[in-house]
Amino acid sequence: MDPETKQPDPTVEVTQFGKLPDGTVVLKYVLKNGLGAELEVLEYGGSVRSFKVPGPDGALRNIIVGPDTLEGWIENPYYGALIGRVGNRIANGVFSLEGKTYKLATNNAPGGIPCALHGGEEGFNARLWKIKAFFEGNDACIRMTLDSPDGDQGYPGAVHAEVVYALTPENTWRISYEITADAPTPVSMTQHAYFNLKGCAQGDILDHKMLVDAARYTPVNAGLIPTGELASVKGTPFDFTTPRTLGEDIDADNDQIQYGAGYDHNFVLDHPEGELGRACVLTAPDGMAMEVWTDQPGMQVYTGNYIPDGMSTPEGPTVRRGGVALETQHFADSVNRPDFPSVILRPGETLRSTTEYRFPKA
């Protein structure tokens, strides 16, 4: 853009999207940076319905894979949603904190082994977030807030969560978390967007190349619970230290791959926890690339192994492995692993974290 050309003003548009079964209206917010990119967000779960960015040919493409309607989100949870109070899995739905044992609902059972998944039967993904639009420089932003009371889904302490989505003139989608609690409690939020850089409903992601800045990963048991080992990726299907396609080893004769029916594993990121660093580069066959930057210690890579065929999206029907989730977070079952980075938030502390999805210029 010519330096003398004025940057177009960002905008945020609000419309009604649908109604919950009880008649509650759910709004949709569309963040626009004035240069073509659009981020479409629902009050329900803080869910991202679409993210349109220019491809190498200059045409906009929606790179988010998820349901088309509100009913679709209710029937198919987690797509593009904010996950909390604790993302990923807790073994047997049980943890102890300060001498007391807490029992959570077990809403998932990989390999027939029960666990608590993604915050419970009614996690943050199934809540209506309060949303306010604002602008920060040339960024279009929304601030989303949610209060989770003491005992919510079995977790101790009341939690106040604030999450900001920002869309920048560079087409970066920035997510900023700010979370407090009135009693010690585990907190590990993430964003569960599924990406397909060819476009939503444009086939599977097996032809995408991925680079992950991680020399180690956390192997899991048959229940997809980490064993506690931080294993080297070298010589395994988890070695993405140089770019290669997701499809190359996704069906390898490997116990870890078989447990997840593909990739559903946490990578131990190389950069220091708390410092914003690059985690991943995902590249489509036509050269469209997206970088993931985060200050979190881990990133769960899930290759959509259970995305169903034929789910309706804004662009057409889904296929298995039609999107990949790149979930920046703490490691699964950290609340039961004192050797893992801690997920315990205490009164007087504020958990702050940032993740960015960036689109580098070729």
C-alpha cells in the first residue's frame, strides 16, 4: 500500500444468527480489517464460523471448517470454539488439589478408557459469551467475557475469563486470554478451530505440509492420556522439524498413531513457556501458508480423524480429515502431572496468554 494511502477503517458488524432451543437469540459478529479479511464469530462458544483471507491468487477463501447453523454447533461441539475451563483430557475425570479430590464427568472414552474432555459436558464451548466490539489502532476487536461459578462442571472456585479476538491489517487473528479465579483451580483454555488452507469443504488436509518447532512430544496410552514421557520426535511419525505432508505417516503402523486414529498428540514446543514464539507453519499445495505463534508450552495437533462425512458447512459438506486443529495449550492431564507445566490458577494471579495465526507474505 502506498504510504500516503489511508488505511481503510476496520469494522465490526452484528446480526442475529439463530436461536437456542429455549428461544435465546444468538448474535454473530463479523470483524473486517477493511482490506478484505473477515473473521465471523458467534456468541455461542466464542465460536469462529469462518475466517476469510486472501489466497495466493488474491481471492478470499474461508479456511475454517465447521458447522453452518447454530443447530450444527449444538449437535457437533468444539468446532472453532473456545475450550475451557480445562482443554484436552483429564485421566478418569479425577484430580486432587490441596488435599481434596474432585470428580468430573467423564464425557469421552478413547480406547474404552474414560476421561474428562474439554471442560466437561457443558464446557465454555457451550456457553453464551458476552461480547463487546472495540477498535485498537487499525485492529477490529471483540472482547468476550464469561463467568464460571464455583462447582461449574465439578471444578472448584469461580473463574472470570476475558478473551479478545483481534483482526489486524496484516490478516493476523490474535487471541488474548486474561483469566482470574477466587480459589485455586485448574485452567487451561484453547481455541479449537479446524483449518483447511485450500478452503472449507475443499477435501482433506493430507496434502498440507506442516513444520512444528518441537523436538519432543508427549506419548499417550490407549486412552490418549500422556504417559509422562517427553519423547524425542526423531525417527518417529511425529518428526515435523522439517516440513512434510500430514498424510505421509498419518496411517503409519505405529502404536501412537493407532491410538489416535491419526494425529491427536501434543507437541512440546521449543520456545520458553511465557514467551511468544513460533509453534508451527502449515502450507497448502498452492503455497498458501499460515504460521501459529504462541506463548503456551504445547500445541495439540488433531487431524480431524473423526470429522464426519457430510456435515453441512457454509461452503459445502465435510469429509473425514477435512481440517486440522492446532490447539495451543498446556499438556493434557497436567493437573495430574506435577512434572508438567502447572495449570493451577490461584487467587491474586492473572493468567495471561496470547496466540496468533499469521499469514506471511510470500
